[in-house]
Amino acid sequence: MKAALSMLISSRNLSPHPSSSLSRSTWLRPKSLPNSPSIIPLIPSKSLSRLRLNHRKSHTAHFSSIMASSYKPEEARVPPALPLPAPPVNKFKIGLCQLSVTADKERNIAHARKAIEQAAAQGAQLVVLPEIWNGPYSNDSFPVFAEDIAAGGDASPSTAMLAEVAQRLKITIVGGSISERSGDQLYNTCCVFGTDGKLKAKHRKIHLFDIDIPGKITFIESKTLTAGQTPTIVDTEVGRIGIGICYDIRFQELAMIYGARGAHLICYPGAFNMTTGPLHWELLQRARATDNQLYVATCSPARDAGAGYVAWGHSTLVGPFGEVLATTEHEEAIIMAEVDYSLLELRRTNLPLLKQRRGDLYQLVDVQRLNSQ
């Protein structure tokens, strides 16, 4: 085509940069060209640009298809990743209740109830509570404040309150976490209640918080707590939610499993401290959301500078592009924000990571799903 255009310009004695009297989109028809039909309608330059663009797109799509086939993206997850399910709602309000926690258990339960009611009154369909919200975060306190969740009723006044409020207000509650007694074991456990007040899921913290930063902080959860054994993902009235507790957020494999199981949102009740909080709290949330192209919500206790363990605070909602949608400082607060699930598909179209994974080079194995097949 370029050769034909050059010959045409020569035969008509035209400049390659036509004057204003000859528009760039003018159709030029020479009387004759060597070895060509007597009349050749040449395509306007604008149309040429479109043709080149379409050709480039076609070539890119073809190349991407070949690459996707050879890269085997579907094999990067074992078993293969589940498609993102259609959520029961596209938009809803979430309430993150950053609560002050004392050594008075009855007060803590009443305080949490009031905060949940306030969030629901502001339109929250999903309410999230902090890690260990019914008593102090300490190895000494875990056994004292532990509840038998399976027995319920008076044996677990904290979860009984959550069930009652969820049913009465017709909301979903990710109930932070409390210390759970099961037989002779203690767990750091998050309960999820549906709008009918029934327990929909129970997540026991998988990765225990055992760290030692000399001169800063040392905490060994495994002195009193037992690690959970099961990733937890649950279908709720506000979408499919994966659950992690605090230290669980540091392990991207867990979030990747939730992403591969079709989670719309991961909730992490957590109580980062004054050493790791400023450095890692927001960073980890944004990383988990960005890598898996989903929402991440965290909820911390409010900071009590006089407590044995001082929480960082800064409860946050992060969107699927890694953007901080709502957050707060360290004081008590109810953070209200909107979750819009249409952004999940948008961001996965913008960055089609699902189709670009290298299953020929690496795989993430979901052991629980694989064993259940």
C-alpha cells in the first residue's frame, strides 16, 4: 500500500504533504499504474490508521492466545481456580467497628452490641469487629475470657449476642475474634453470622503470632493457643467472604487460595502492634487486595496506650486495585464505606492476570480442595 501511494504521488506530481485544498482523507484515483488495474481506489489515511490498529489488535490477540495456551494459566492453580460467582448484591455498605477493649467482659459485649447497632443504623449490611474484642489481648487473658462456642448460650455470651443482633437487624456479622475453648485446646476464633442469626462459618487462626523483635516486641501466641487447620470461605448475603485473623494476612498463599475459590472480599480482624503496624499493616492489606484483585477489609481494636499490648488501630477497606477506600486513625471509630463488586470485573479486565499466569512454571495447590475431590 505504501508503494502504491508513493507511485501515485509521483504520477500526479503531488507533495507527500498535501495543501489545504486537498484533504488528507481525499480519495486519489490515478489514471493508470504499472501492472495495476486502471482504477485503484486508495484508502483514506484515517481508514489506513484504523486498518493498522485493527491488524495490530488482531495480531496481539492471536499472540496472546498462543501465549496463554503455552503458558497454561489454568494450571497455575490446583485444582483450577473457580470462576467468580455472581454476588447476591452488587453494592452495599460495610461498617468496621474499631472498639476500645477493657478487662470487663460484660462491658465489652454491651459496647460491641451498641457499635453494631450504630453501624446498622447507618446502613451497614456487613459489620466487622476487631480481633479479641471481648477481653485483653494477652496469653494470661486468653484462658480467662475463653468461651465454648459450640455449646453456645451462657457458655458463649459473646457469640450469643452476635447471633441475636444479626437476626434482629437482618445483617451479616464477621464477629472479629474471641478466644475459644474446645476440649483442652484454646483457639483464636472468628465467627460469621448470617441475617438469620445462624452461625455460617467459624475460622480458627491458622498462623499463630510468634515473633521476637529484640528491644521492640516479643509475643508467643503458641504458649496458650492452638493453630487452626482449615482455610475458611463462606457464602453470605453480601458475597463470598474469605476469613483470616491478624497474622494470617502475612501469608499470601492463604489469600491466593481464597481468590482461587472465588472470594469477593477477605476480612481480617487484626491487632497489629506499634512496631509492625506503621510499617506493614496498610502495606499487607493493599498487597493482598492487589495480588488477588478483590476487596480486603481489616478491623483493629482502638489503641490503649496503657494496655499490656498496644494495638496500632487504622481499620481499613481496600479496593481491588489496591486503593485505600476508607480508613481511620487509632481512636474508637465506626468506619462506613461502600463496596462495589462491579469493580472486580473491571479491574480483572484492566489487568487480566488470570489469563497471564504461568502454569508451566509454578502452581499453588489448595490441599483441602484437592483432597475433597
